[in-house]
Amino acid sequence: MKKSLLFLIVAMLCYATLASADTFTYTIPEFSGGTYYDPGPFPSYIVADLTIPAADYTDVSFSGTFGNSVNPTSAGVDLFFGNITDGFDLLAQCFEYDPCWTGPGPTPWSANLGPLDLTGGTYYFIASQTSEYTIRLGVTTGNFTTPEPASLVLFGTSILCAMGTIRRKFLG
């Protein structure tokens, strides 16, 4: 009996290590907006529209640079991701006179939105200009991770088997 219990525990741990996630990535090309000077108002741009399936995502993250291959710096800008239904999340900001505005090279940025329950449909990556000159963004990537259902079912089944074996050993 002890050997079968030990075997079940080892099998359960093996299945837990096999549980993996599906990740899909959107790559948004470099972007350059129009040139505007003070005083505003400054425009907002839809840099990309992304079609995303409905799911409970275990992790959503974005990364990119302020500045691109045309020019290593950018005007002040606020970057957002979202849509009307699920709302918009602020991803990153480049303020006037920060290194992203004045620096010698592209300035990296990243944002981890953590777990998100998205209703699916079209989502937008938006750049809202906040200072004069031209918004320039390097290649931006968005990673969306969902748990793989088959591995989770396998893991849950192994836990139930182990609980049944333990119950049978101690109670019956």
C-alpha cells in the first residue's frame, strides 16, 4: 500500500511539472506620429488594433521602447491598452525632459498587467501625446498567456486519485 501511495504522489508531481500554458504574442511595428508644437491640444493615435479571444489570461504583458530606428527619442506620450467594454490600462509614460525625451538612445519600457479576464474582441494600443515634437515608438510586443486546460484536468485528476488512496488507507 505504501508503494502505491508513493507512486501516486510521484505521478502527481510529474503531472504538475507538465502543466504548461499557451502564450500568443502580438508584434506591433515601429510607430511615428505627426509633429506638433506647444501649445496643444495634442492628438491621440490608435497605434494598433488587436483581435483577442475571450479568456481568463493568467498573464498579460507589454514591452517596447520610446524612440525607434528613425529617431532615438520620443515626444511625451501616455500608452494605453484596452477597449470600451473592459476599460483601458495605462502601460507606460514618457514625460517631457525625461531620458525618453532627451536621451541618447531608445528608452525601454515594460508593463505587466497580471491576470486579466478579457471579454474578447478588438482591443486597442493607443498613444496619447502629452508634449511637443513627434511620438516615436520602437517595436512593441504584447504577450497573452492562458493556462492549458488539458494539463490542469490531468493535474486535478491525479490529486483526486491521491486523496482517494489516502482516504482508503486511513479510513477503510
